[in-house]
Amino acid sequence: MIGKLTGLVDEAGEDWLILDVGGVGYLVSCSAFTLRKVPAKGELLSLLIDTYVREDQLRLFGFATSDERDWFRLLQSVQGVGARHALAMLGALGPSGLADAIALEDKKSITKAPGVGPKLAARIVSELQGKAPAPQHLAAVLGGGDEPDGVPGAGSAVRDAISALVNLGYAQAQAATAIATARKSLDGDASAETLIRVGLKELAR
């Protein structure tokens, strides 16, 4: 199985590229997220590879980062999500945007991906809650700065609330999701104690 390819960019299309590795051109399917990072023709490129073998075909899927590859695999654990859907979502949102959308139950953002309707988006959000990697940019979405939205201490309250839930035994992704949901339902100046109480109610559902 091929896990990584390093070679020269030979050609690129809307959802694919050809990587010249020692004179052999490998056709690799990629998301728009990865293709945006591809250098000019003739330049060196390394891609992480997932190899799919079927009775009638062999396909290579390439990823610029391990986060994107992990999301590609995770998305396909949801019923009705195939490689095409996974690449479309990653291309539209990127790994961090997808993580944030799931954590905040933002189904509308997920439907921005071609071929992903409201029902499939709802299934993805439901099935991947608590399973997804911790959102990389969730702090910004939560208002995780020191003084988000001009409210002193809100960022600290969010971080303290998430930390408290993690200390209670919840996974980082679960805690972040619960606090994100709690903050959406409360005023922006909610204390850590209030966020924790509401977050625990979300986790108990």
C-alpha cells in the first residue's frame, strides 16, 4: 500500500493532480483544500496517500496534512458518505472549518459542500459529535481571546469551563462542543461556573 508520495508536480485539474515520481506519473485525487497548497508545475511536492483498491479500480487520494487525511477517513465512517462527499466537504471547509461546524452543530455550513444535503449534514453532525478531533480554531469561534466581543474575562471563562469538564473525565472534543453550545445559549459574559453547569446538562442529553 502507498502511504506517501514525493515527486514533481506534472499537471493539476479541478480535483486531481499528476505527481511525477521517478518518471512514473501517479494520478492522485485531491480536495480543493490540498490543491490550493500545490506548488507550480515542476516543483517538488509531498502528499500523504490513502490507497483504495476495488475489483475494477485502484485510486489514490492525496492530502497535504495528516489532519485532512484523518478527517477523510472519519467522514466515511458515516453512512451515506463516500470519498466524493468527504473530499467535497474538506474542499469547502478545510479540516478546522469542518471541526468547528460539527462542534457548533452548524449543519448549514456543511451543506455548502457540493452534493451534501440537509439530511446528510444532520447525520454527519449527529454521528461525529464527540468522535471528531478537537477543533483547532474553536477558541476563536467561542470568543476565546482574552477580551472577545469587548467582554473582559469571557475567553478565560470558556477555557476554564472546558478545562473543568476535561478534569471531570470528558474528552477534549466533547468538552469543547458542550461549552460551545452552552455559550451560544447564554449571554456573552457568562461565568465559568454557569458555562460548566449548562455544559454538563448538554453532555447529559
